[in-house]
Amino acid sequence: MTGARIARSAAALLLVSLWAGPGIATGQSEADRAEAVALGLDGTLETERFAVFWRTEEASAAQVSDLLQTLDDYHAGISTVVGPERTPQRRIVILLDGHGQAPDGTWRFPHVDRTGRVYLYRYSPEFPAYAVEAAHELVHAFRRAAGFWYSGFWEEGFAEAVAMNVDPGDVGFPRYGYPLTVAAGHLLAWEQYVPLAEVRSRHRQLGRQCQLQAYLERAAFFDYLVRLQGIHALVELAYGPGNPGDEDYARVYGKSFEELVSGWEIQLLTEYRATPDAEETARRYRAEPAIASRTFCEAD
């Protein structure tokens, strides 16, 4: 651990407060406190950028502080991408709400509510697993704080593109550390592809019914856009006057959405077929236990 990270850790620990103690850390609203209490989160730790709530029976303040160092790195990376003027000025509230599989067997997934609170879950026993999908959710929190929120297709695609930029390893959903060329490319090669135009137009429905395909295809398409013009061209669209339409894609990329999708499909399938051991890697990817918790649409 570097000297700077040790200093951050020590500073964070000084701000630890338990509900049993005298009051709560500053910068948290009563609504945040009430939500944490309702979830049984009895510990809080506040840094310059975050106010984190967790169950003290699950982890120590030192463990939470270590996790916050990773979140700080993501925060700094996202701020660099979107710019300081679009970086939250208030602390982001993080709720660490246990394992993703609830006691009744249902699955819960990381998300950001309308107030900008980030709900994180872990999908393995290790406490640091909370960070696995945190970068993506922090992008959503940045968007909420800046007053931007477009279509679900756009918000999810943009969040994943920025998350991959600040967390290249990306061992969470939808890639689980596998290359997008294989994770998304095999859907085309195996004829299990849901047309991206449909994912875009029926995002709320297909994002749930065909979750695996929708998330993979969208992530790969937005990655393609980044590869065409860089991340800052995507930022230009993300912080424009409204939900990007065909005229916006044409202005930034010189092509309509449909033309971009066609070029992306061709390139993705070509790259998949050129990847050594692509079929074997794709089979391993689909056999990952975490894939089983995601919905998938069978080909007609």
C-alpha cells in the first residue's frame, strides 16, 4: 500500500461512526439514515467522496476502508472521463446490502435509485467482491448527480463503456473477465443474437427477458463506438441536450444508428472467428455459475 493510500485509510477510519454511537457522520441526509436502518446497516464510514453503510457483523471498518480505496480510484477515473463539472459535489451514498441472492432465493442486482444512492451486492463470500460491479453503478450515480438520465439503452451502454475504461479487468457482469469479442461475439456465431435495434426500442422488456444477450450486445456496441472515436465522443453524446437520436449519431460518427450497428455486427463476428480457441472460450464463459442467474432468450 502506498503512503497516500495509507493516509487515506487512516483519515477514513477517523470518520467511522456506528449507529450505536453519538450521531451520524456529516453529509448524510435523514432519508439516507432511515434507508440504512431499514436494511439493518448499522455502520457508516465517510470519506471526502463517499458515505458508506454496511453491517458491522459482516466486515470491520478497516475492511470497508480498504474497499473505499478501490471506489476512490473508480471515482477519480470517472471524473477524469466526464470532467470535473459533471463530478458530484456531494458525497455519494453507498449501501452494502449483503449477498446478491436473498434468503428467499431470488437475486438482487446492483442499482442506483432516483436519489443517487448506490446499492451494491456481492456474489461471492469475500467482502471485496462488493467492488466487482461498482464502477458501472458509480457512473449512474454521476449521471444522477449531474441531472442527466436518458433512455435505459443509453444509460446502461454509457455506464458500461466508462466502467470498462476505468476498470479494464471488469470481472463482473456481463463479461466476468472474458473478452467482449468472445462473450458477445459467440451470440452472433451461435445464432443466439437478439437484434440490437430491438434491444434499443424495447429495452425495458428485453433487458429483463433477454438480460444476458441485451447486456452483452449493448456493452459490445458501446465499446465499438469508443473504438471508433474515443471515449470523449461518447461523453459528448451522453451530456447533450437530450436522448441521442439518429441525427446525433450521424453528427458524431458520420453514420446512422442502423449503419453503425451493421458495421459493428460485421466487425464483431469477424473478430470472434479470428480469436484462437473462441469456441472453447465461449463454452467456458457460458458455463460460469454466475451466468445461470441471468435471464436468456432461446433462439426461435
